[in-house]
Amino acid sequence: MKTGLIVTGGKLDTAFAGAFLREYAQRQAMGHCGPEKGGNYGFGCVILVDGGLESAEALGLVPTAVVGDFDTVRPEILERYRRRAGEEILWDVHKPEKDETDTELAISTAMRLGCTRLVILGATGGRLDHELSNIHLLKLCLDAGVDAALYDRQNRISLLERGRIFHRDAVYGKYVSFIPLTERVRGIWLTGFRYPLSGKNIAIGREAGLCVSNEIVDETAEIRVGEGILICVESRD
């Protein structure tokens, strides 16, 4: 399993990102995060998106690929990376007038590079239109069989279609919420949570609190879904 790191051009708390990456590298070294070895905190490839170049420089990341139209990165930062082109960096340059967002292009690049797992930083906390678009891009990953999640200081956001098992000591935060991505989600079963469910159907805009701010009370908890796709948000205060 090749794990890729995408650093987008959105808002990124570099203090959080540095701690997150060091923790990832530590877990990987302990054998918990796949076979990648070496630099870049143990990721198999690193893809930087436009303004993400600035955050990556502060974090000491060496890109496998750089993607975007480069309308948000400072010219001097971009020039420094361009001078490193001899280090076999893949450049994927686009015009601002395009159908895809830069993050979508980065995900496509990661898939071409053989990534089957993606960690995405900088995709939340800024403009709401970009954040919503990035959450919906997880559907592109789901359809391709790529395990992908967006991370920030408070949240881990992913999609689930059939079900998932959560381990209480590995969940990202105290709260686990499930929000419909598809118009309807049928047959939701929750076990091991503070608020269990048995075959419940939910829809967008109805009973919004039913699957929000749940908590894991057993060592493991499980969700099973009969039909539809849920946004899973693991959150901490």
C-alpha cells in the first residue's frame, strides 16, 4: 500500500502539520502505517498544490510532484522550487481557467503515481466553497478504491459506504459524526457507540442530529450501512 501526502493551497496550521507528520513518521517506524521508509516522514510520495508550496517549505517536505496554476504562491517560493527541477520533481502546470480544482488534479496525480491511500492537509478551514469541494472530492477517491481522508487540527474527514470498525484508542477525537453525502442513506446500524441505531434510514436535511456527536463507549465500535454514502467526521474540541 503506497501512501501519498497532499498539501493543498488552503489554510494550514503548520504547527499542527509538523506535529501530525512527526507522529505519522513515528507510527510508521513502529510498523503501523505501511511499508514506506526514508524521508518525507515516511510517505511514499508528496504532492504539493499551488500555495501548499509555502507550507511545505516550512515543513521541510521534498515534493514528488507539484500541481496547480500557481496563482496563490509567492513568486520567490515558486522560483526556489523551480530551481530544484533537477531533483526529478514532476511539474503539472495548468492555466487558472480549467474545469478541475488544483486539489482534484493533485488527487488524479497521486492515483497515477500508484497511491492507494491519501492523507490530505490544508483542505479545510479556509474558503467554504473550497472546503465543500474538497469533501466531495473524497467521492473520487472512494470510487477508485483509494482510502483518503482530510485532516486538520480538530477533524479527520472521510467517506464510508458499507461500514467501518472504529477502535477507541485510534479514533481521531472524542466525537464521531455521520452525515449523508447521498440524498438518502438506508439501513444504518451502530454498535459500541453511546447512541446505537438499528436499521435507521436518514436523509439530507432531516433529523440532522441523529448521527452527529456520537461517542465510542466500547473498545471497538462498528457502523454498517445498507445503502448510500456517509461523510464520517471524527472531531475533537
